[in-house]
Amino acid sequence: MQIHTTLAALAMAAVVAVSAGSAGCEQKQSEPEAARAASAAATDSKPNEADETILGHFRYMADAGLFRVCGAEEEFPVATEGDNASLERAYRAHATKPAERVLVRLEANFMWKPVFDPATGRAAGGKERAWYVERFLGLAPGDCPAS
């Protein structure tokens, strides 16, 4: 079975609401919880909990990191905050050619980040989804498992 990740499913994370129980009230999930829920729904897997990791390909090109979860078709930018510096250091030490894809394990969530104009380096308006690396767990041997 091929897993399809859609931007629409991931964008749902900002508006997902859950029932607060028998009181009949609704409370919104925090963005990390909602991102985990939407990511899980989009990739047909369990939510990313503290003891679970995300496996996927990271590559660095044109001064930007990109990450694609194993089995997904879409690749998203990686925010420069969080543990991104550790991820980039390990990538530079391991990659043997420009924009090479390297298999990594992460604890990560989606976040919204401003879109920048590459010509000016200034905010261009709007926001895009990006991976926020909570923790870089290391390089992984081999390739993505077959889906």
C-alpha cells in the first residue's frame, strides 16, 4: 500500500478540535498535538508520541533543509529552530554529494513559518508548513522500509 501525504490533511492540524468528554465542551488541540494527529491521519500511522520517532530522508540544498517521511510523496522544508543545527552538522559530515538524501531519525512536528523571498531575504507574506525538529536522533542505516 502506498502512503499518500497531502498538504490539506497536514494543514488541518491548525483547526482540529477534540471533544472534552461528557461535558459536551470542545477544546482545541495545541498545534504540536494537532500536527501529530493530522500527520498520523495523513500517513496512516499512530501519532508521534515522545517515545516514537519519525524516519525519513533529509537533504540540504540552496541553504535550506528538506525532509520527506518514509512512504510519503511530499517533501517539506525544515525550520532552522529547534535541534536543526545537530541535524545539519550530521548531514554535512555524512553527505558525499550536493543535495544527497540521507536517512535520519527525528522527533519532529509541523509548524507554520513565514515564507521568505529568496532574492531579498525578507518576508514575502503568507506562511508555509515546515518540520520543527524537536530532537535529532541520528543517521539511520539503509533506506526507507518498503511500504
